[in-house]
Amino acid sequence: MSDINPFNLGNAPSDEGFCNRKKELKKLLTHARNGANAILFSARRRGETFLVKRVMDEVSREGYLATYVDFLSVISEKDVTEKSFNTVVRGVRENITDRSFMNKVKKLFTWIYLSIDIGPEGVSISAKYDRSETFGHLVDDISLGLDKCPKNNKRRCLVVFDEFQEITSPPENKRVEGVLREHIQNQANASFFFVGSRPPRPRSMFTDSKRALYRLGFIYEMGNIPKDEFAPYVVERFKKTGKECLLEIA
Ligand SMILES: Nc1ncnc2c1ncn2[C@@H]1O[C@H](COP(=O)(O)OP(=O)(O)OP(=O)(O)O)[C@@H](O)[C@H]1O
Ligand SMILES: [Mg+2]
């Protein structure tokens, strides 16, 4: 039986449902493997998120700890901390048992603790942190945890910040940028990708010498997938699902 939709509209790109972007993929993979930072921006809906998720998949298979933070709609420093914490803890949790996860979190973090709830659906573990702590201390904790994590596992990390332009929304944004810069610069085992497509585009955050994140990584602007590569992909996807789409139409 054929699929109804020939295209992958979800947010987990597979080898098959992914068109081109070979050059971009190669460059980003090189940066991730070298522990370098990259800034990727484009107009809306050009496939940035899809691309970085593809990179995350690839490096995860190589044993990296790959974490993805979506900063869309952060309005305070606390939101930034919370989103960062949640994704790092989720990354640490992947593929390990509850018991080793608990031991690992104890070893990695100071301000994060795990709370165990027993409910009608069984036992659930959730990560909590001390909310009275300052933003600086909490980011310190995430950063040191990330640093210890690869040493324990002989792994490296890739941290993706999607919709990074939103970091300018919290009233304390200057401090947020400053704290992030300090930690990102001191991270030897991790590579950071900053991705953004909504206005204000994040480019100036990295090119304005007065800003904290000035020249923190390689900057790329992503365009459309060229027509002569996208059209055959469309034809092929239709074919795979038992339908026909002529090249001219595609
Ligand atoms: N390289 C690709 N091959 C095939 N389909 C793609 C590719 N890139 C993107 N798409 C399709 O386009 C959709 C939107 O992509 P994606 O969410 O990555 O865009 P975006 O640039 O991050 O958008 P936004 O500006 O809303 O953040 C994906 O769900 C997928 O269906
Ligand atoms: Mg996106």
C-alpha cells in the first residue's frame, strides 16, 4: 500500500525524505566534529531546523550528546534557563536506564535534582532545579555538566539553539548574551549552533563588535534548494509512493 503523502512533513528528517543540502550538511558536520560553532540563518521556511536535526542525527550515531533547544517564545531569563535545562537533561537521559540516569545527573549537576513521582500510571522521574539561583549560576551548572559529560563517556556534545534571535526578548538580554558567551567560549568539548529565521535575524548579534556574541562562530546564510535539484526529488518522492509527477510539473 502506498503512503498518502510523498513528503516528510514532520520534524525528524530521514535519509530518504531529505533533499540535497549536501554542502551545508558537510560544513555543519565538520564544525560539529571539530567543536567549532556555527551560525545559520535564512528567510522563513527554508529548512534550517530540518537541516540541523539531520546533523544532530548523524553525530548522535557517532556517539555525541546532541541537544536541541528551541528558544521560540522565551520572554524571560528563567525561560532561557528552563528550556536549556530540560533539553540537556533529556539528552543525558537518552538510551540509559532510570537508575543510571539518576546517578549520572547526581554526578553532573549541582543545581538540578530529580524528583520521583509515583502515580496511577507508574513511576515518573522529572528534573527540577533551584529557582532561587541566579541565571549565571544555573548556566554554570549546565555548562560544567556538559563539560563533565563527555569526559565520563568519552563523548563530545553538539548544542543547537533554534530561533536564537528570541534571546533578545528578555529584558535582561544583555546579561543573557554575556553569560552565554563566557560559557560557550570556555567549552572545549562542545560545539554550538545558532539558528534563526524570524526577524530580527540573528546576524547582527554575531557581526556587531559591540555585542557579546561577536564572531563566536562561522556564519552561513541559507538560500533555497536549487530548482534543478528539488524538482527531481519531488518526482522521486511521488514515484516512491506509487504516484507519478512529471518533471515539468514538479
Ligand atoms: N532538505 C529538505 N528535504 C526535504 N524536505 C525538506 C527539507 N528541508 C525542509 N523540508 C520540508 O520543509 C519543512 C519545513 O522545514 P523546517 O522546519 O526545517 O524550516 P525552517 O526554515 O526551520 O522553518 P521556520 O522558518 O518556520 O523555522 C519540513 O518539515 C520539511 O517537510
Ligand atoms: Mg525552524
